[in-house]
Amino acid sequence: MTRDCASFIRTRKYIMEPLTKEEVGFPIAYSIVVHHKIDMLDRLLRAIYMPQNFYCIHVDRKAEESFLAAVQGIASCFDNVFVASQLESVVYASWSRVKADLNCMKDLYRMNANWKYLINLCGMDFPIKTNLEIVRKLKSFTGENSLETEKMPPNKEERWKKRYTVVDGKLTNTGVVKAQPPLKTPLFSGSAYFVVTREYVGYVLENKNIQKFMEWAQDTYSPDEFLWATIQRIPEVPGSLPSSHKYDLSDMNAVARFVKWQYFEGDVSNGAPYPPCSGVHVRSVCVFGVGDLSWMLRKHHFFANKFDMDVDPFALQCLEEHLRHKALETLER
């Protein structure tokens, strides 16, 4: 795919020059966790690529060798794209999913001091905003983070009150009761997705209390769905929110990700948060079709999840063309 980088960049139409001075002055870092579908990664990277940004790609150690080689081939064509220095064997709902992002966090934090915010992605995400739109929104945050962080529902408490371990590639409840988390702040519920400042990342990597909390979380179920949300409510953390529930932020109010859950879909005029999925559902999450785009594009989120070329290639193609046209419009003014 990438034996000839110049040809690859030209035929894939990557944007190799910054489009505005405003974007040059506000570089963004990305952590991208993937395990298959190189064509999806290529399209995602092409949609978010800007020469002033930085991109760390974490490839699951269980991925096919040919996939890793293809990712390394793409990364070799760009000075600001690289494969994470440490790769994890990612098990669904286990600590390894958090560790994949942490590995990229460390690499990005050490390699460059100029980027302002970190956004984490997976291979089935796709932007619904241009880089300029993202930059302008991030600047308006004036140093705050944006991620889902809400009161922990009682039905999720089993996830962190018992110890979990990986058995035969799956996370298993041992039934052993865990010690209480080493925090004054209560645990909050959220998702794996975040938009956080460089200062937040530095604090997470270097603060001893955060390190203790992360160590405690390593044998819980789906720690990515409470770890970032809880850290965001610790008072000393840069860009955080107070722990009062008046500051709770839902997935629809945070900008990190637009996701449609099957059990929330319905008639918006009757109180549903979003209309029914026009694609298919996988683990209760909508894999978007073309019919989902117009409503989605009116939302304030930066990215949406999930897209899949095998479900509806036209949804991605349409979104790609819309975003490229919108991005290049700025050059014509």
C-alpha cells in the first residue's frame, strides 16, 4: 500500500499543508487504537490528518502481522504519525484498553511539548467536524476538558466492587471483593472517549495519587468507563469539574463522541435523545447508515462512532466528501 509514499499521499489526497494560520497555532494530538480494517484506518487518518498535528496509533498485539506492517507502512510516510512504542494485547472491557491509550499518551507527551489537546479514537470512529471547527471549539474551552462524567448508576457498581481477571482471553468475575478506591472523590460513570488538555495528560502520567487510583482500577470491569470520568472530577486535575452532581456531563453534552444506543433511540419529539438508527446495531450501538448523517451533523460532537465500510460504505464516502469540501472552503474565502 505504501511502498511509494509520494504516490500514496498524492492518490489518497492527504492534506500536506496547513489550511489556516489559526490551525497551525493550535496543534492537536490523537491516540488511535486499532486492531483490523486498514482501509478504515486510512480513511480516518486522511480525514483528520494535518501536518501540524500528532498521531499515535496503537495496534493490538493480537492483530495480524500484515495489518501491523500496513500501519507501519502508512506511518512511515509522515513525520508526525507513529506506532506506539509499547503494544498491548487488548481484551474487551479489561485494563489493556486503558493501557493502550496510556501508552500513546506517554509517547505523545514525551515527543512534543506544543500540542494543546489530546483526543482518543478507535478504528470505527470518524470526524463530523473539520480540523478548524475542532480547533475553534477547543479554544473556546479555555483549558477545560470535555468528556462524559455522570453519577455512577447502582447497576454498574459490581464492575469495580469485585475483582476481575482475564481467563482464556475473556474478562471473568472472580467474586473476590475489592478494597475501596483510594480516592476522596466518588467514582463517576463515563466512556472510553475523552478530549483533554496536555496539562491533564501530564497530571495523569506524573501524579502519585492518580497512579495509585489507576493501579487499583487494573482488576476492574471496563475501567475505561469510569477512570477518565472520575479523574475529571478530582479538584486538583487541570481542566476538571467539581464533584457536585450539578456539574455532571452526559455523552450528549460532552463533545468527545456521538454514539446512538439502541435502548435510547426513538421519537425525538417524544423525548428520545436521538432518532432510530438507519444502519444496524452491534452490541446495542448503532453502526451508522447514510440516513443518520443529516441529524448527526447538526450536533456539536467532534467524532461519531460507529462507522463500518461493510455496513454502509456510502455513509463514510458522503461524510468524507462533505468534510473535505467544508475544509477547503476556507481557502476560497
